[in-house]
Amino acid sequence: MTRFLVTGAGGMLGQDLLAVLADAKITALTRAELDVTDAGAVRDAVAGHDVVLNAAAWTDVDGAEAREAEATAVNGGGVAHLANACAASGARLVHVSTDYVFPGTATSPYPEDGPTDPINAYGRSKLAGERAVLAGGGYVVRTAWLYGAHGRNFVSTMLRLAGEREHLDVVDDQRGQPTWSYALASRLVELGLQDAPPGVYHGTASGETTWYGLARAVFELSGLDPDRIRPTTSDKYPRPAPRPAYSVLGHARWSLAGLPPMTDWKAMLTSYLGAGRV
């Protein structure tokens, strides 16, 4: 039986990975249980496993602007420790990265081999991790706009605010692919078991929308009036870290793994809301 190690097991994606792997032989380590910046601890944790699913990360995008060295120590150095340990032991590393490695200036989906050029510190830290994984012959799965049952996210925030405000102003000038963390977890496990070529894959839902379009869909599918959502622009909500305006990713490389692209974002959202896992 394949022996799995899940790092970052306490997060939104990590908890969904545990659910997908409920019947598997698995070691689950939270951030408190494994400091990925400790090379020795990482080496010991990886030993004896066949597949490592890395969901451990510094995820505070705005915080990374002021603390880039700390973010890079986790997202770059920590990932390098995992890549080195997996290369030494023969384990397969499936690492989760982000659309933020791209500048967000495109007008058509970014291909897996497209040139990277992060516009913020978080993106730079994640790109450092990608390079370490690829140098070690591992798998990088970029994702974006994640929502799920086990953490704060845009979908849960919209549903909470629906009970607090009559109208919600949501930005309509950023485009991306809302992706259910459980669907991504299932795909990561599939990739870990497939005889697929290592490299970069894009783990996002198909199609595209804006945050405004997603908010309207959340309301519509929840039996609420979508016209309570009003469009606005990003300059109304300045943040320390700039956000990419276009985060749509292409999915051509899944064919090499014998897998189809993930389903359309609205069908995925429908499944999530219908599953009662909000």
C-alpha cells in the first residue's frame, strides 16, 4: 500500500487531503508538528513514505510584503528541504504552488510553461519553492482562488456577510478560477498515484469569472438575491501586496497524466454548496 505524508495537515487543503485519503496509509503533520525550515526534521518525516503531499506554506500574502525573508524561509527554503529529502529517499513530492508566480497581465490563460514574473513578495517566495521542486524532479501544482469547508475564504465570507449587510460591493476587475479545495485535494492524490511526467500542472477549475461574478453565483446558488452584489474596482480596497488582475491558468498538461482538466468553476461551486460542507 502506498504510504502518504501530508504536510500542512491542519489547513483548509490539508484537512481535505486527509478526507480524500481516509482509507489510505497516511502520516499527517500540522505546522506545529513539522517545521519545514528544519532540514533534519523534514528528512526524518519524509523517511518511509512513498508520496509526500505538501500543503505547508506561508499563506499571508500581505504579511509577506513586510516579512519577505520569513515567507521565503518557509515557501522557498522549507520546500527545498522537502525536495532534497524526497530526492534522497525516492519519495514522490507533489507540491502546491500558486498563480501568483505570474504577473497577472495576460489576456489568455497562462500555460504551464509560461514565463513567470511575480508582482509581490508572496509570489517570489512561492517561485523559489517551485524551482527547488523542479530541480529535484518533483511535481508542482499551481492553484488559485481556493475555498473550502475548513478555513476562512471568499465563499464563506460572502455567506456570512449576507446575513449582516443588505448590499455587498465586490471587485469586478480581477479574473480567476474559483476552486474547491476538496476537488484539488482529490486531484493531488490522483497525481501522486499516476505514472505521470514530473513538472508543472495547473490545479484550478475550468472557465473563469471575477470576484463579483463568484459572489453573485454564491448568492444565486444559496437562494439569495444576486442583485444584492454590486460591482466595484480594486482601487477601492488598497492592500499592501498588489494582486494580479488576471489569474486564469491553462490546463493542457493534464493529458500527460492521463487526467482531464478539472470541472467548470460554477459546476464545482454547485457541488460544494450542495454537499452541505460550507
